[in-house]
Amino acid sequence: MLQYTEDNTTYQFSQYINICQVLIIQYHQNDQDRILFELFAYGTLNDVKIQLTPKQLEKLRILTLISYAQSTHKVKFQTISEICFLQDLGQVEEFILDVLDKKLIIGKIYQKEQYLLVERVVSRDVKPTDVEKLKEKIQTIRDNIKQIKKQF
């Protein structure tokens, strides 16, 4: 479990939640592994209620930024500092460069204006309870495309 939550290349965790559920049922294993994987699959730094290793904390910091960047294309350095619990501008800039270098977010840094312009971002795991909302959004997009096509 630790190897996945600390690994620098793993950023999707829902498959591990399913494995943990099977292990809990078959072997009466502790539920803590599933709780940890759910934190990494769906959570942010604000959801932390357990002790994390420094590597786990850094990964969850990245996942927190990814979650935020999925909902907005312009992310102020100040916002990154607040949601990722980074103390100063130097830490924020170094953190952004690390995330861009890993290609988890594709974007441009506007240092003078102090924001990150997000062009693309990797996806996070989707909670099973959010699947219906996503289907509705996709249907709305399809309907909008059909309306646009009719205009031409």
C-alpha cells in the first residue's frame, strides 16, 4: 500500500479500493488501507485525518492541485499556496514546476501576474456517486453540439 501512495507515477487509486474491499471481506483485513486509498483517489489535503509520510503528503498536495485545476483554468499562486499549504512564493513556484515537469498539468506560468494558466490536466478518480452527474454533463454537451450543428 505504501509503495502505491508514495510512488511518483501512480495517480489513480480506485482499482486499489476495490482490491481492499475484497481483502476485507475474504480475510477480515483492516479497513485502514481502503480509507487511505479513498483519500488518495478522491480527497485533498483538507480531508487528511491520519498521519502521512512526507512522500504521501507531497503526492496528496499534487492531487489537491489537480482537483482544483480541473474546475478552473486560471489558478493564482496565492490559491495554490492556500490549498496546498505552501508557505512562500518560492515553494509555490518550485511546486508548480514539479507538477508541470511530471506532465500532470499542462500549462503556462505567468510569474509577473502570479498565476498558472491550465491548458490540460490529468483526471482524478471519479467517485461512484458522481457517475450520474458526469453522464448528465456529457449529455448536456452532446445536446449543445447538436444545437450548434443545426445552426450551420
